[in-house]
Amino acid sequence: MNAMFAAFGLGGMEVVLILAVVLILFGAKKIPELAKGLGSGIKEFKKATKEVTDEIQNADTSSTVTPSQKLPPANTTAQSSSQPHLPETKVI
């Protein structure tokens, strides 16, 4: 925990001062509610990021085409490939 505060350049007195200000601003009854809300928010964020990474991984694995999944050739009808089929039109 000290390493976390050291990363922000905070010493012991600064942490105590911040906690005292939070206690004065929000009161003793609101702090557990705030912590609960913060915890549920972090939980939802982790759940959403896990769902997104799972979706990306599933999309990556499903996008590869195996030989059994190949489509049949496009021209499988009895028409000749040199002349396309054109609809008949009446001339008036």
C-alpha cells in the first residue's frame, strides 16, 4: 500500500489529511455507501471489459474458414459461362 502512495508522491500526513477531508465532506454514514457504489462500479467495469475481450476472441476464432465451410462455386447452373442470361423483352 505504501508503494501505491509513493507512486503519487504522497506521504503519511498527506493521506491522513485527505481521509480527514473526505470524512468531513461526506460524513461517517455516507462513506460506506460511497465505497459500496465504487465497488459495484468497478465490478461492472471488469465484467464489461471481460465480455468485450471474450467477444473479440470469439470473433477472431470464428472468422477463420475451414475447408468444410467453403462456399460452392458461384456458377453451378446449366447456363453457359461465356454468355450471361438476359431477360426477354418485347419490342412494340
